Amino acid sequence: MYMEESYMQPNNPSNEERYKMLKRALEVLNRPEDLENIIEMMSPPRDITTILPEGSCKGIKVGIIGAGLAGLSSAFELRKLGFDITIFEMQEKRIGGRIYTHYFDKDEGLYAELGAMRIPVSHETTWHYINTFDLKTSPFIQSDENTYIYIRHKRAKNDLLGKDVMKKIYPEFKLTPKERVTPWQKLISYVLTTPLLNMSPEVRKEILKVQQEYPLEIDYLDNFSTRKMMEKLGLSEGAIELISGLEPFIGMSYYNSYFEPLQEEYNVENLYRYKIDGGFVNLSNSFYKSLMSKKPREVFNIKEKNLGKVTLKTGSTVVALSKHNKDDKVIVEYKQHNKSQERFNQTFDFVICSIPFASLRNVELFPMFSNEKMQAIKEVNYMCAQKVFFLCNKRFWEEDGIYGGASSTDLPIGKVWYVDQRYNSKIDNNDCHNKKKNKSNDKGVLLASYIVGQDALRLGNLDEKTKIESVKRQVEQVHGLKRGYLDSVVEDVKIIQWEREQGFYGGYCYFMPSQHRLFSYPMITPEYDNRVYFAGEHTSVLHAWCQGALSSGMKAANEIAQYCKFIM
């Protein structure tokens, strides 16, 4: 949804409050009938203790490759049944995968979310764990009318009705007479909602499933790129070019599958978002503390003697998987970063592979997985993604009345996000700045550039000094600041380029046309006679989101429990 209405979002919303927000969003989109289906499809899988009794799997060994959210949630659930769990994590100094919070100060009040930074209210499984660990949340401000749209060196305000953009930026593009009088938010909404509204609610529901076959309407849409769908819906080339600057993330994925933004639109992920107070790392740290505790409060209803043992091996890179033909065991070979090239191995009854397929591509497999799985590992697309954060000695953007949201540009920096992590009071999406004028001289963290796709690769490959200089000058352009203004304002910089991060090779999975139909089901199919399972955002219906990683981890754990029930 691109046209927000004023609504006071509460801190730490209850389930009822989240459902109320979701219902409001769906009513604006003219499909309130999707509410129950979305809640059902996004809810966490059944609790693993309903499949087998607590402690019933003592002595059964499970190896988990990757300590991201998928791996951590798998371990959290399997532990309830008593499994003996070993987690292999390539990173030496952190866990959490794409949960990555960087603190600029010792007090941890000024920080940058290098990975995940927001949670839609519809993401039931993510909220399940937020509630389980009693984490505090506050609204993530998605838009502010004082932010900017800067395209073709023309600057406009990001007002909710799009009037300033229509006046100052529309003349730069060859639009049809109808497009010229249509707010840009409605142009984007038209592209994303028209196919949804042409489906019945029961067919739309299938969008949030991973299965072997889909209704013809869904398979048909998967054949289109976003650009091709825009053309099919009658948008002019001028409108397509305009939208690529107004929403850089859409523009940089024009040739990816149209199914990707369609899933997010169905799930109403563009409105009523939240952040975890103090940083998303609190989520991964909560998993860690629970898994390492002998008496975790989160599973107080399970006896200590019935809980499984969890071993975390950081700095351990899995290099090979093989099947032991005599007893169906799986052998995991790995290297430890402080042990040169020496290989170690451990044998497990089951393995969950939760690392990205981009990383799994470098793991030796004996024997190979199925043809479909191997093809998915080779072909599935991962988006380049880069973030550049500035620690500023003053929040200069507040001088323009900006207290959240983002400015969009057609410059290489993509979007500029104003995410002040310290405000935890109730926030009105459209008028939050009236409450904060007395803090405008404090330090602040600016997400000066968030970009994906080709521009992330192009900007990312500049040397660091040139990159920082380029981002500073472009942010100055967007805000109409004097050249060099930021040189005395920016005190520190943190950059992440996810395709260069060890073990990731990309920001997130993002299908190309037809890949949903070809690979989504083979990607989750167990291998080695139901001894190797798969999890991670790439194996879910919601790529790039915590929801996808967490729900896939729970599902993989449940599948192992179900198989154990069958063979016991």
C-alpha cells in the first residue's frame, strides 16, 4: 500500500492490535476478505511437542548448517524433543545471519541495522518469537510528508497525494494524458493490485504456499517480469521510467519475477511496520541465550532433563556433505578458521541446511542431490544489496521537519532512510515530528544509501574513500545542501555490501521469471532419503524477510520430528 492514512501505532502491539491494523490496510485495498487467510497462512507451524512428546528424541543427533534465524529457530524447536544438536556457523564473532546490528557507541544507543530493520504486522511467525522472548518493539516510520523525491535533478516533497511530484517531476517524462493526472502512488498500486483483485480469495491464498502445483492464474503471473507486467497493464514507457526513480527497489528488480512484489502486496507488507528496540540483534541473541541455558524460561513447561543439548561451533565452515550408505547417517566435513586447511568430520542422523544456496554451491556433495535441487542451487538468483550508514553529529534532516520515512532518488544511492532508533513513544505516522522538536541537535544515524541490484554492485565496487565521497555529495543534492556540508557533520561511517559478506554472496533470494514454478518446491524437498532438510528465507514464500527464515526453520524441525515418529 502506498497511500497511508493517519493512525496511531502502539508500542509492543498485542495480536488484537496487529490484526486491527492489518484489517484497516486490507479495507483500504478493497479486499478485507483476505484477513483470515493471511493470518492463517502466516501463523507459525504447529508446536513440535504436538508431534512427539518432550524428550522423546534423546540420543538422536542433528547437525544444523548456519546460525541465522532459520538455523536458530530449528534448534530452538528440536531441543524441546531432546535432540542432540550441533550448529556450524562460518562467522567467528557473530550469529544471526542477516540479522546484523552495528553499534556506533558504547551505550548502544546509536546503531545501524545492516540487515533486517523492520517487521510488518502480518508476519505472524516473527511476532510469535518476539512475544516468546518478550522483546520490545516500536513503530518503524514508513513515510513522512517532508521527505524528498529527487529525480532528474528536480526536488519534490513526498506528500501523500503526490501533488508536488505531479507538478515538478511528471513534466520530465512522456506520460499519457491519463497518467499525467494520476498520483504516482495510484500508478504503483494499479500495477500491484489489479491481478490480485482479479483472483478469488481462495486462489489468492495459494500465493502464500510452497507446493508442487499452483492454480493456472498464479503460474501464469510467474512467467512475467515486473516490467513486462507493467507493459501488459498498459503503462507507458515514460511511466515505467518514472516509477523506477520513485520506488528504486521496484525499479532495480524490473527483470525479476513479478511474483515477488505480488506476494508482498498480498501480504500487505508496505504499511504498519515495526522495529525491535535496541536492535534486531536482540532477537538472535535471545535465541542464543535460550539455547545455551540449562533452564531457559521460554520453555519453562519442559523438564530440564528432557531438553536437548546444543553445541555451537562458530568459525566452522562446512565444506562437504556425504551419505553413509550402510546406516543412512550423514557425514558433515568442516574446516575451523584457526586450524588452517585441516578437515574435521562429524556424523549425524539428520542435517538441516539453512545457509543460502549461493553458499551451498561451494559445498561438496557425495552423492549429488536430486537434479531439480542441483539446478536450483546453480540458478536461483540472489540480489546484490548495499547499505551505507552515517553517524552524524546533528540530525540535519530534522531541520527540514523529517522524522522518519525515506527520500527516493534516481541517483545511485537509491533511498535515504531516516531511522532514529531511540524514539520509543507512540508515533503518529503523519505527524510524529511535532513531538520531537526539542531533540533536533542530538547525534543521529542516517541510512544514507540503501540500494539493491545493479546500482548496489556499481556503487559497491568503488573504493571506500570514493564511495563515501559519492554518497555524501548525493545526499547533499537530495536535501539541497551546500556541497561539502556533510564533511563536518559525518563523524563515522559503516558500510555493508552483502554479496561480499562471507557465506552470503548476495543480500537475499529474489526469483527471476518462472523460478517460482520451477524451484520453490524442489528447494524444500528433503534429500538423502529424508536425512537432509532445508531452511532459510530462500526456501520460503517470503524472500528477504525474518518471517521466511523463522517459519522455514520451524517447518524443517517439524518434518524431522514427523519422520522420527514414522520410524520409531
